[in-house]
Amino acid sequence: MSTTSRRTCVGCRATASPDQLVRVTMEDTEHGPRVVADLHRRRGGRGAWVHATRECVTTAVRKKAFNRAFRTAVSAHDLAEQLRVLLPVQEDDHKESESEDHGKPMSAGR
């Protein structure tokens, strides 16, 4: 992505490069819409961005930020677990990058 492109984490509200955030989208299930990680950024539709930390995901769920981002009630109860399995990153790794961009891509397989 462009070096000037910035996104806002729906959890902590910090801006960061898209490479430091995970895009999430909404998926319809039999139990209603839920939030899923879009690691390859290929899913269509509205998306939201979040740091891959339990803290940011928990804050976003508590503040109902995913509901606002998707403009509907969505379930995000298993998003933290999805990210833990798909992206093994250290907790609070994004706090270091808020002051300095070290160019560390977060997404795997790119």
C-alpha cells in the first residue's frame, strides 16, 4: 500500500499504516452477522480496521465500534481468537509503532 495511506483502529482510535492493522469484514451466518478477519483484503463490502491485539479488539467490542463501522449489530465475540490463531503477534505490539514506523508488516503471507 501507499506509504501515505493511513487507517484508524476502531479499538484504540490510533492511526497507522494498513500494514500494521488487520482489515475485518462482516459475514452473514445462520446466527446473524459476525465479524471476520480479511487478511488478504479481498473480501468485498464495508470493512473496518483494528490492531491484532486482544486489547484493541476488546475495546472495540465494548464500545460497539464494529456495530458502528458496519452500520448494523454484529457479533465479534470470537474475533480475538481468530486473530490469535491467524496472526501470532505480541500483545500491544502496535504501541511501539505509534511513535515510529519501523516498516514491520503485520499480515502474514504477503
